[in-house]
Amino acid sequence: MTVTDAHGAVDAVWRIESARIIAGVARIVRDVGLAEELAQDALVAALEQWPQSGVPNNPGAWLMAIAKRRAIDLIRRKDTYQRKLAEMGHELEIDGDSVEDDVEAILEDHIEDDLLRLVFTACHPVLTMDARVTLTLKLLGGLKTDEIARAFLAPEPTIAQRIVRAKRNLAKAEVQFEVPSGPDLLDRLSSVLEVVYLIYNEGYSATAGDDWMRPALCNEAMRLGRLIAELMPTEPEVLGLLALMELQSSRAGARIGPDGEPVLLLDQDRRRWDRLLIRRGLEGIDRAWALEKPPGPYLLQSAIAACHARAADPEDTDWARIAGLYAVLAQVTPSPVVELNQAVAISMAFGPERGLEAVDALADDPSLKDYHLLPSVRGDLLFKLGRLAEAREEFEKAAALTRNERERKLLLERAAAC
């Protein structure tokens, strides 16, 4: 095996297995930052050994064994070794010279529990939202610092410092490597899902830059969503979020024109929607409703997305149902953005006059002051009512507020059409 081949294999295995390795080691050392360092040590060992020895039959287990051995050696060197053994409640010693001999024992670990602990640790509310997103992509996504920086159009040193600070803050706050229980579980779960959905939304409608979408972020968020759904299959909000992302992503191929320009929902060629993702999303919604728990915001949003997915043509969309679902969502999660979306549904179901009344009721909300979709929606409704001069003004206002170049161009084109 050439060095290049070995490096390619290591990169591929790391992307797939890094979260499990870090999670398994974190259970031993009780420190996420230290666990990542030890996992990286195992990665260096692979880069050194695999060009000569070849890739092991189970490369993920090989890396896990090396990382755990480093963790045990570290604990041995500390006075707290015996205390650590008592905390873990089982013997950690790995005897013998061959890492391959340890594979069977390692695979007996409860890695799903470790992964769940890592999810809740990386998304801990003690961290800022930016830190939670960055750390989640680093630890659970296996993304490199430069990849995260490119995804969010941020300088690499800024992302690197954010990661260092996040790990330091977790250690300083003595955040336990554990899954919360009781009422704390739902509170912390909402933070986890918020992080995943923020990553997804940044990929689905980029807030800045030249691209309308960043598919890599959408795919990473869906991968994380599937991981959490496997770990928590009886939580309807987990299933709802995954279904929502799948239904939204089913439109990805139709959302962008040949030159990269945005294509709005009602103008999309629905024959290009991904039927497999739609089927998976609808099945996920059915499983979530079958749990017979009160619907949360993600399950309600997935139900709205399902209304679009089920409509073969825009004219078949059940806008009255969508407006009703937004009304329920506004009660569950009060938000002027939800009310703005409800206003759009009202306009589609009952006419632009009714929709404009609902939008104008939000005009003075301070949280929407710099939200470009408020004048964008208002411009669309004014255009439908034939009030073209006012519509042009609103589209130009929206174009000035957005930071996405593709969206700005679309809004200016709509203004010119007035």
C-alpha cells in the first residue's frame, strides 16, 4: 500500500468512525477535549503503520483500540487511576501486544450510549450556539477545521479558536459526560435538535455568500439526524426533525436553476423531487404520530412539508391545512417568523388581501426589522394585488437586507419586473 493510499483510507475511516472513537474514549477520560486528542493520536498511529501493514480488517476497531490504550496509559500515569477504575465500574486493562486481539472486547462496548453522551455534551447549553454548532461538526461530523470554516464562510483561525474555547468551557464548567434524565432530558434534547436544524438550514438557504445552497451541510445535518433517530427512536421530535430535513431535501434538485439561480417552490418542476426522500420523510412522520405524544415544533413543521410533498401540482396544495398547522405551531412556539409563514399560507388559501392584512400586523415587530423575508413576502402580495410601485419598493428593501448574492439577484429581478 502506498502512503497516498493509506492516507486516503485513514481519512475515509476517520470521517465514518471518529464520533464513535471520541465517544468511547470520552467515557474513559470524562473529558471531550482530551478524548479528541487521544483519538487524533490513534489517527497518527494509523498514518505511520498502515502504509507498511495495510488497512486492518476492522479499521474502526483498530483505531478505537489504540485510542483506548492511550487513554488507559494516561490514567495509569495519574494518581487517580484506582478512583477512575471505581467510577467506571469495570476493569479497563487491555493486555497483550496485538491490537487485533482486542477487537472482540471493544465491540462489546455500549457504543450507542457513548455516542448519545457525546451528542448531548457537544450541544450543551453552557456553550454559545456558534460553539455548539462548530463542536458538533468537529466531534460528530468528523469535519476538519478548514472544512467547517469553508462551510460557514468564516476564517479558519476563528473556527479553530472557537473549538478550543468550547472544549475549555466544557471542562471549566465540569460538564458531565452523560445523558440527562427526567425533565432535563427534554430541555437538553431541544438544544441538540436546534443545533442540527441550524446546520441544516445554513445548508438549505445559505445566509451569505454566492451559493443559494450548500448541500454538504444539509447532508451532514441529515446524517446527524439519522444518528440521533437511531439512538432515540421513541422521541417524536427527533423523528419529526429527520422527516422535515428529508422532505425539504427532496426538493434540492429542483430548487436551483441551470445557472445556480434560486427556483421558488411554486415554480419548481416537481418531477425532479426525490421520491425516495419523500417516502422516507412521510414514513418518519407516521412513526412519530404513532407514538401518540403531543406534537412539538419539528413534527408540526414536517407535517407542513408533507402537505407540499403530497401535492403533485402546486394547485393541489392544501393551503388551508397548512395555515391551520402554522396556527398550532404559533401556539407551541410563538414566533413572528411562524406568523409570517402563516400569513403566506393564508394568502394562498384565502387570497392576497387576507394575507397582506396578516403581514401588515407584523410590520412593527422589532425582531423582524432586519428580516429580509418580511418585505419580500409583502412585495409578493402587493404584486399580486397590482400595486406594482409599492411592490417594487418592498423587493428592493428585501434585496438590501439579504446577504446572499443569489437571493439578492432574484429579488432585484422581481423588483425590475414591477
